[in-house]
Amino acid sequence: MSSQTDAAAGAHGGFQGNIPPVEPLLTEVIATLSLAAHAYLTEGEGSESDRASAEVAIDVAIAAFERVKERLRPEERLAITQMLTETRMTFVRKRGM
């Protein structure tokens, strides 16, 4: 493979011409961040919750959702809205304890 071909392949981020739409990528990122926030809020044996990390995960998930929500189907938008609302409510309840 020539260096010119290597550079062209690298420009597509390794997708080799099959660049996926951004919406499914971001919905997966949003779901992952929401799950991470719940994990950060969980107190285990001998460990405390990490509210600061949960807050960052929630804020980034919300920002990503706000950026992409108009491009989602209504049922996807509703599902993500419900997931983020529940995540925020869990955070608020934990913060109040």
C-alpha cells in the first residue's frame, strides 16, 4: 500500500468509504453516557458514588442529544428524552441525600 493510499484511508477514520450516519453513533454515545452516569451514582460495598463524574456524563449526553435530536425519528427522540430525564432525576435524588 502506498503512503498516498494510507493517507486516504486514514482520512475516513478507518471506515474505508462506508461512513455511517452520525445519528446512530450519537444515540449510542448518549445511551452509553447515561448508563455510565447511573454506574457513577451507584454506591457499592466500600465505595461511594462519584457524583462529579455522573454530572459530566449527563451534561455531555444532553449536549449531544440537543445537537442531534432534530435529525432523529420521533420514537427515538422520545425514548432518549425519557432515558435522559430518568438519569437526571436519579442524579437529583442522589444529590439530595
